[in-house]
Amino acid sequence: MFHNTTSRQTRQRRERLLIVGCGDVGQRVLRLLQGRWTVYALTSQAARVPELRALGAIPLVGNLDEPATLARLAGLADRVLHLAPPGREGHQDGRTRHLLEALSRQAPPLHLVYASTTGVYGDCGGAQFDETRTVNPRNDRAWRRVDAEAQLRAWGRRSGCAVTVLRVPGIYALDRDGGDPRDRVARGMPVLRPEDDVYTNHIHADDLARACLRALFKGRPQRVVHASDSSEMKMGDYYTMVAQMSGLPVPVRIARDEAASHFSPMQMSFLGESRRLINRRLTRELGLKLKYPTPREALEEALAETRRR
């Protein structure tokens, strides 16, 4: 699928990819590659080494919070997929800084793709917009992502490495730990009434993995891309659809001033941000044909699979 885009020189040997933060999405990338590339996977947990090796990766134990453990990363790979989250405190992302320091010790990779978040935009009042919109983070978590993006793009300009930033909304998949929307509905969690509700954005984990690979070859230097599907749904409508398609009770609608007694502070922060993302760069510039243009297709596939069993 991707080997036709490689140069004649790189065809003489296998592409070398470094995945930093090889969780669920990174593992889906490994399955897509099916051993065609040499893939190094950085993990801070030695216990994950057998699991990553079984997926075809060469595990490297290192910690982005401990720069001394990252020395082996320099000059290791042609391309880097940075999926690791920032730390938990402050406005700056020290983990990305340590990664870039390590990569800078030798010639930089050809391309680096970073999975950021659409939370960098803050609340947009339900506006529809593309990647040219100015960021407006509303919490420390989003500020750290803004800092990571700025570090990476500046480093890309200095080093000559092409950096693509994927701004990622809510990731879901019915086989993803914590990513199955039916679980939330089954727990009886309420949703906001229509007049208080917010627009929410989604990407299926499989489509995100495919977007990562596309960006590693087709992403323009220092470019931001919305890695989002094509749906435009309010959060309450989304969970209502999930319930109706899955045969579960439809969520109860509540007013915003009632929500704090049902949701955590982090969940409340999501309920305070409303936006609709335009994904033309993803579908046209990167040429990604979404397998799941909306969550409905993923649910229909899952239900059809259940009926076949």
C-alpha cells in the first residue's frame, strides 16, 4: 500500500520506523505494516517487551522523562511516529524536548509525525473551521500540546526534517480499551439536552493508524492536519444513535447545570468545548479514504459481525 511511494534508494532496504508511545494506535500501525518495515518501539515498561516483539517490533526500553535512556534513538530510523502524551503538569512538554534532543545527536529522520489533539482550539462555539484557525487552549493539558507542536515545527525548520502534526479528536473503536461508546451508554450516563449540547468530533482508531502512515510519506513539511472523520454530530445525538443501533436504553437528557453532579472535571471540560472540524487536508492532501466516515459505519459493521456469529 505504501511501498510505491518510497524512493529507489529506500527500496534497497526496508524502511526503518521508530514509534514513540506504542499503545493501541501504535499497535494498529504495526499490524498494518505486517512486518514489511523494520519498526522500533520505544516503551517505558520493560514488561511490554514480549508483547511488542510478538507484534513484529524491536522493543527499546526508554523513558521520555529520563533523557539518559534515549541515547539509542539518534540516527536509528528514517521516520518517527510520536504518539506519546505530554507529562501531567505545567504548560510545557518536556518529553518532546527530550525526544528532540536525542534525535538531534545525529542526522535527523526524513519525516516525523506527531499525534496532537483538537483540544488546542478550546471552545469554538460550534463553529466549522479548518487547520488555519488560531489555537486557544483552555487548560494546562491543551497548553502542553500547543508547546509540543511549536517545539516540533521549529525543530523541523531548523533540522530539515518534515514534521506533520495530526490534530486528533476523540478516538473510538469497538475493540479499543475504553474506546467503545456502547460502554458509556450501558452505564446509563446522561447527555446534555439539545439547547446545552456541544458538537463533538471522532476518528476510528483504524483510520487514525492509516492516517499516521499516510502522513509519514505524504505529509507536507511543518503542516497541521485534522485527523478527524466526516461526521458532524452533537454529543447527545451521538450517544443516542449508539443506544438506538445497539438496542440499549436511550440516554437521559439533562441541563448543563446538572452535569457537574454526574461527570468528572475532565469530562466537564469536554462538555464545555464545541467545534466542527473540516478534514479536507486529510482526505485530499493525504488522500486518505476513510473506512469509517462516521461512527454509524463502524457500528453497522460491528452489528453485522455479531449477527454472523
